[in-house]
Amino acid sequence: MPLAQAEAAALQGDGIALEAALKKALAAGASRTDIAARMGQAYLLQNNPAKAAEWLLPGRFTTHDAALGWRMTGRLQQMQGNLAEAGKAFDKALALTPRDPVLWVDIARMRYVGGEHFGAIEAADRALEFGPEEPRAIELRAELLRDSVGPVAASAVYQRGLEVAPEDTALLAGYAAVLGETGRMRDMLVVARELHRLDPRSPLPLYFQAVMAARAGKIDLARSLLTRLENRLGDLPAAMLLNGALELEAGNTTMAVEVLERLDRRQPANPRVQALYAAALLANGDHTALRERFQPLAARADASAHLLTILGRSYEQTGDRAAAAPWLDRAAAATMPPVMAIAGRDPLAAIERRPDSFEGLVLRADADYARQSLAPAFGFYDRAALVRYPEWLMLRAVLALEATGAGGGAIAAAARYQNGFPDSLLAGRLAAGGAGASGDWAQAVSLYDNVSARSGHRDVRLLADLSLAQLRADDGEAALTSAAKAHRIQRASGIAAQARGMALARLKRDRDQAAQLLAKARKVLGDNPLLRQGQADLGKR
């Protein structure tokens, strides 16, 4: 009877109930070997690897529980960072149960952590083949699709999983997350409420409500919801990023720095984390920390205008205008940065150790791109995207395609990315640029306006692009409004000066100011066809 209770507790994932049932079985005469595999599982469910090791590492299991025991041993070894030992344990389990879908899920997750990304995808496929209705196999497939194809595709897989297991809380949590990423906020809230009904102790429903409040601009409400969570979400990166952004928006710069500094240590190459962390350091007056962390990145040719401006403002605030000038001048030019290899400690070692890993493929692609071997570069970028497809990788792939002369393919790639990742601002910008290149200026205006609104109308280059599209669509007044916003945000910007000067010239308004703005833009940007068009409009009476 106690062993039957243990079986039921294991199926429910209740480690405490499982431990209690097994102790009853032990008291009733069961041997240590009889319960070793299940007791190890109980302690792993309680996140107590030290206790689990006492039962699993001796490797003494009954014939009935041997496969489970080795699978739990593999999980324990992986939890402790011993991937080679984890692999050996999983191999022993695999020899006993080669068609166990949950075992293949464990193998896939181990391979992924170890950088064997395509091996992980293969294992995930085996898991789904052997268990097409196994919730954990479906969950893993959805997670992999979310990374590589986007939340739209992942949402369909989560839906299918919930048809099989409608009360599976892990599937509900994943489904709510991708609904939020696709902009279906009300649907996300419905799923979050169902998750709360099934698991009132879960912190995730409150987190999803905070995301919805933040998207709606209700900063105080979002912060209040996160505060109610206390530390129950642990170090979930998405929650840390949201928390840092909300604290910065509320003016709590010290708190924002603390949160974002921890996240930056975990994700040092994440552009969104970098941008927010740099802004928080500047707002908090941590100039030494800001320069130590970000000056090497800002010195690279591919530094963003946002980061260059932050470094410039830092030197301005400490009274060193001479040091500020080069950073601000580069930011004002606002040219498209070149593709460079991702900053890392030892990129060659990463290629040698794991040439077919995501990181290895990207570094090989970057190296080929730098040598102008564009077709091989795109091939490596394309293969890396089968594992993960972040915005910056999409941009690299699009630029590589454009450089080969396949402009139409590049536009199509950006459009596909936007369809899969509808929350992507960058894909929206590229799609808008593609619409303009094809002469559909009304569509370009619509896309640029949507992206600008979602970014808070604070991106100078985006506002300038919107202004140009509006000008091409024969809406000079709207073009002037957009350009004026850009100019107010960054008066030193050549792009903003060019946009405002062109709009004034087209409207035949304030000719002296238009001429000054176009001259300023030419000084910063050099001559270009847009400036020549503005000068021609200025010359017309």
C-alpha cells in the first residue's frame, strides 16, 4: 500500500508526499534498494540534490526501478554540472528503456546545456516520436520552436499539448508566455487565471498580470504586482528584465542597477539587457562602473547609437566635454553599424570545442562575413537560426543576403521573422524598409508608425525613417511632425536634421532654417541622395 501511494505521488510530482510514502514503506519492511530510485526522485523534486545523491549515487536499484534510478542519477549529475557522468547514467537508462519519451526529453535537455544543440533537437524528435501525447515531449518541442521559429508556432504546439493534458501547469505557463509575446494579452490573462486555479501557489499568474500592466503603461500597477511576488520567481531572466525596466521607469535607479547587474552577469551578450543596464548606470550616476563595463563595447564599430549617446552623456555629466564629443559625434552620425563578431572572451576556443553549436556557427559566420565570403556566412547564420533566432541574428542574416545582391530575399526573410516573432521591433523596421524599397510608401508609413509607437516614439533614427516615408507618401505635415520629434530628442543628430530640413523644404516653409538643417546634416553625414533631394526642393519656388 505505501508503495502504491508513492507511485501516485510520483505521478503528481509531489516530492514531499512521495518521500512520506516511501518512509512508510521502509518502516513496513521495504529495503533501501526497493525505494532508492523513488527516494532519489523525491529529493530531486524537492530540489535537494545532496539528499538525492545519498540514494542514487550508490547505483543500487531493483530491476523494476533500474531505468528510473539511472534516469534520476542522470538528472542529479546534470544538476551538479557533471554532464559526462549524466550522459553515462542516461545511457544506462536508455539500454533498459530505449523508447521512453521522458528519458529522451532528459537527454535532449542535457545535450542542449552541453552545447550539442542539434543532438538535442534530434533527441527531442525521438521523444515526440515515442510519446506523441507525452506532455513533457510536447513542452520541449514548443520551447525549441519558440527559440527558433517564434512564439506563433510555439503557441500552436502548446494548444495541442493542452488538448491532451488540459490541467498540465507547465504547459499552461508556457502557453501564457507565448501568448504575451504574440500580443494576445487578454488570452494570456485567461490562461494565467486557469493556471492560478490549478496551482494557487504559483507566482507566474501575478507575473503575467505585471507584464500586461507594463504593456498598458500602468507602471505603478506592474511594480505593485511584482512586489507582491517578492522573490518567488527567483532569477527568471524575463522577470528580472521587466523588474529592472520598471524600477528605472519609476526612478528607483539603485534598485534597477542591482537587478540588471545580476542579469548582465548571466546574459552578457544580450543587447536588450546591455541597453537597459547602461541606461540604469547612467541614471544612477555610476560613471566608473558604466565606463568599465561598456566603453569597450562602445569602442567597437558596431556600437549602437543608444550606447554611444549614454557614454557621451556620462562624460558630459562629469564635466569632460572633450571626452564626450567623440561618442556623441558617432551617435549623431547614426549610420548602420557593420557586422562584427560577438564580443566574447575566447571565440576561437568556442569554435574548436563546439563547431556545430549555436555559438560556434555564429562565430564561423561572422568570420566568413568579415572575409566577404557572404554565401557561406549566410549558410552558417541560417543553420544557427535552427537552434535560436534572436533579433541580432536575423539582422546579420538579412545583411548577409543583401550583400550578396539578394535584396528581395532579405526583405522576405525580415517579413517571415516578423510573422514568427510579432513582438520584434527590428523586424518591423526592416519590413517597413522593404515596403518603402518596393514603392509601397503607405504600407511603409503604417509599419514605421506601429513600430515607433511600440518603442515610445523615442528612437531618433526610427522617427527620421517614418518622416521620410510620410514625405514619400505626400504627407508633408506628418513628416514634419515626426522629424521635429526626432530633432527635439537629439539635436546633434545628422539624421534628425536631414529629416526636418527635407520636410521644411518640401513644405516650402522657413527656408532659412531648412537650409541650415540640410547644411548641418551634410556636415555630419556627408553628401547623399536624400540631401540632394532636399536641396532641390529648397531651390524650387
